[in-house]
Amino acid sequence: MKKFSLILLTVFVFALIIGCDSSDNGENDLTETTEDTTINAKWVVTNASTYESFEFNESGNYIILKTSEDQRTTEEPNILFGTYSLIDDDTIVLSDFGTLIISNIDENSIQFALALASAPEQTIQIEASKQLEIEKSTNTDLLCQTWQLVSFNGENVIGTTEALTVLFSRAGTYFVTNTSPLSSNQGGLASWSWNNSAQTQIYYNWGQGNETSGYADITELTSNSLVIDEDGEISVLTPISNSETTAVKPENKTAKDILKTGLFKR
């Protein structure tokens, strides 16, 4: 009888250990799944669509690239920039644009229905894959958010025609838009990457050849401040969250016509 009781006790303890391990593994899997399936990434459209990509960041902003209807006369796709709100796990409202309803999402892909604010009764089915991201690091995590330019070469630019909103993402997106309605410089989209192992210098490229690429030194990078030195021109930026929506529709201009002054000249 004692032997039988001992066996039962051993089986019970063994089952308890397995149960605890299973529970722990379940929690880890859930955490990893939640982390892996975040909407905050750049999603490149893979099915037939007038959209090239949808990108979201933790600051609450989105960037949508829409293919021009006539590539022969427009140099760049339309760029839509704004804020987004999570209504629930499957529904995202994009300010001044529409509603996105997710049907499937995993670490590498997403499927959703897009209902435009201009035609909510119609939906567009989108399939997209996640773009590879820059390797995580302290500096990458600090840099990749939405910023506002507060001063340029020591002069305050808030509320002026040189006021800029700047976004860096882990997908290598570098986006600038002018927040002043008085400015004719609407914005532009480029790519960025670290240029040194210390992650104190950025290489950027506007996609128009060597004359529109360059380097900029980061002399300060914290959760509250970003200071950039480009050939002696100093830009000071602070982070913003859920910034006011701005629609960016580039006209038929050359890259040098846009953002001639300010952060990372083109």
C-alpha cells in the first residue's frame, strides 16, 4: 500500500511539473505571438492593388504609398500620412482615410479589408508581406519614432514655414513632411540606414541618384531629444505622438525642388 501511494504521489508531482511547464510555454507563446503580430511595421502589398505599401509606427502614425495612375507623368507615388487608432484587435481607423479590418495577421504577412472614408460601402481586399527590418538596438529603438523639428541652426521653427514632422522606421523609411499650411514644400519619402557600427551616423537616400544621398551625424539621441549635425547645420528635434494628420501629394517636381532647406537636404 505504501509502495502504491508513493507511485501515485510520484505520478502526481510529475504531472504537476508538466502542467506548469505547459502553462509557462503557453504564456511565452502568447507573448511572442502578440509581439510578432503587431501592426507596427511596413507591409508591402503583394496582390493587385493601387497601393504599394502600408506602414504603421508606435507613435501612432501611418504612411501609405499609393501608385500613381499615370507613372509617365508623375515621378513619385502619392504619399498619405496621418494618425491611426486601434478600435479593437481587428479594426484600425486611419484618420482622414478609412477603416482597416484585419482578417489574418502573423509575423510575416497580413490580410485586411480597406473601407475608404469616401466610399465606406465598398471594401478593397489587401494582402501584404512584412518588410525586413533593421536589427534592433538601443539607438535604433530610440530613433525609430515620429519627431518634430523644433530648431534649425539655433532658430526656433515651431509655427513657421520651416516646421517639419520627421519619421524614422525600422523598415528603413525616412519621411519628412511640412506641418505648416503656409509652406509650399509638402514633403518626401526616402530611405535610411546606419553608416557606422557605433550607430552615430546615418546614410540617407532620396532615390534620385548620388546627388540626393548623403550622411548626417547624430550628436544626441535620447527618448526626449534628437540632435543631427549635417555639414555643420544643426537640427534639434523632439518626439511627438499621434501628430495631426497631413496628406502629402507630391506634384511634378524634381527631388531638389522639395525640401531645399531643413533636415537632410534633397
